[in-house]
Amino acid sequence: MKAKTIRPLGLYLHIPFCKSKCAYCDFYSLSGREEEMDLYVQRLCAHLTETAPMAAGHTVDTVYFGGGTPSYLGAKRLQQLLQTVKKHYHVDKNAEITLEANPDSLPDWKELRALRRLGLSRISLGAQSSDDAVLAALGRIHTWQQVAQAAETVRRAGIKQLSLDLIYGLPDQTMEQWQKTLSDAVALSPDHLSCYGLKLEEGTPLWQRRDTLSLPADDLQAEMYLYTVSFLAQQGYEQYEISNFARPGCASRHNLKYWTLGEYAGFGPGAYSDFGNVRYGYIRDLDTYLRGRLILQESDTVTDWEREREYLMLGLRTVQGISIRTFENRFRQRFDVLLPLLEQCRAYGLAQPTEEGWHLTPEGFLVSNQIIGELLDALTAEKQRRQAKAAAGDFRI
């Protein structure tokens, strides 16, 4: 008898509560709503329970608490959510369970140890900078000393992996300041680092002040990025995605789902899913969610054409890149339509062939949006060519 295939599934639990809103943040989060945390957890548990039958043929191998500030929810509420997940889903015994946290709201080591016993294996700590003045300017309400203390707490609790989030390209930031932040971060011995270039999101306080900000020039931001790649490699951190670096075996398994077309189900207002070949997301409205109403912002069946484009767009964000065999077998499309542009990128040091296909170099990552856009245009042109031939009765490729 043939064994039944169990499909892996990631769960994303959105926690929209924050102590305060950071000046650069565009994620759906709210401050001053702490009194509604208990009701929110009830609604989230109900949402998880209602959706569980749809995941009966899946094994949950990653769970990710994102936000907002999930750690602000408190250990007891987090335990309740984890217990609900374990009760209603088939969770792999080696599942990666991640909690996003801020240094000022991290549970103490005893509470973290209790969460570890429920499977918590990874903490993603919002550090951002080792310069306290920079942190204050960003609206962060912690200090670098608190980051160091939080890292020590995570280790004391026996959590397997610690990740730090950092931001470069900040107002008035110099290369020397960014280098110091990286050095200070590595000194805490994290297993993983996410290093993001600042992006001014419309509607945020930083966006509103954009005309008065002194941001590093594009060339300096590029230097910061390339320095990051080189420095972290010297420190034993392998780059595996544009902004992510990890010690061997410590890449974020949940985030890799997004970049490798894995399935994931999101819960909470503003959460998105790619589950059962349907992409859907809930409206960013806490009040509606608290009333027990699950209203979709969008819901669309994903076509083969969309998957083909996603495979290219997301795969080229990773160091592994894209596979010629996977592309041709899965999408019934000849890869050679992309080769002229990839060879051109290779000549400029922006892309390299691999044993299986192609990937972008760090220099290529800097202009990845442009490269990916041109590759997608090439795919579209080829699709239109084939449609025109088919319409004319010519079905030869």
C-alpha cells in the first residue's frame, strides 16, 4: 500500500499589539489596545480551530508569531495559542516555532523556558541599531543594553536559535556607525541576522518627514549592503536570501516557505495565506476581527502563469536561485527565453550560473527589482508569441 503524502504547512499568527508605533513601520499594528488582548486571543484560538479541518492532510512544520510585537502579548497568552495549535493541528516534533520579540517586552527566562517546553525554538529580536540615539529617533523604546540582556535571557532559557533584526540606510547614518552596529550584533553571537535597508513607507511618520531627512546616498547604501555580505561571511554567516544571513543550518525555515512557494496559512487581521492553491488575506481591522468576523481583503485562485512568475521572482531573491529543470518541468516553458538577459547580467557580474540553474550575485541583489522585471517581461513576451501562434493554428513551440 502506498504511503499517504503528508504536505508541510506553515502557520503565521499575527499579533497586532505594540507598546508604541515605530516611525518607519507600515505593518498592521496598534498601540493603546492592551485591554483587548484577552478577547483577541480567544478570537485567534477560534480562528485556528475553525481552520484546522482544512489542514487535516498537512503536517505543520513551522509556526511564526509575527506582528506587531508578539512578545507584548505575554507568556500566558502565547502558551494558550501554542496549546491550541498543538491540540488541533498535526505539528511535527521538530517544528520551527518562532516568536518575534522586542527587548523591552521579552518574557523572563522562566517564562521562555515554559514556552520552549511547548516547542518554542526561535526568537527573532528587533534590535535595529546599537546606537541608542538612533533607536530613539526611530521611535524604538529600548536601548542596546536591553538587546544584550534579552539575548542573554534567550540563551539562559535554552531557546535553540536567536535572530537579530537590523536596519541600515537610516537618516544621518554613516558607514562607520553601520559597521559598529554589525560588530556589536555579532558579538552577541546570534544564529541568524536579518539586515534590511530602510524603506520609507507611505503614511508612516518617516515618510511624512521625508523632505527633511538626510538619508545616505544610494551609493553609500550599496556600500553598506556589500560590506554586510562580506563582513558576515567572514564571521561565519551564510547569506541565503537578499536580506538574511545564518550560521549553517540556521536559516529561517518559515521564511523560506515564502521564497520557495511553500504553503502557509495566516491568522489574524492583515494576515495573508497561500494555502490550497488560493492566495487570500484578511482586512486590516482589529475591531471587525474582535467581533468574530473574518472578512477577506482578497481571495484568488493562483494560476499556473502566476506561479511561473512567482517562482522566478521569489527564487531569484535567494542565493540558491532558480533551477532550469524545475522551471521547465513544472511550467512547461523553455528556459532559454531567459538566457540572453541572464548572460548579459553575468557579463556585468550581476548573475552566475549554478549546477542547476542561475542565481544573482550580491551586486545583482542590489538591482534585483530591475533584473526580475526584465525577466518577467521576457516571459510575458514569450507567452504572447505562443498565444499568437496558437491562434494562427501553429502549435509548434
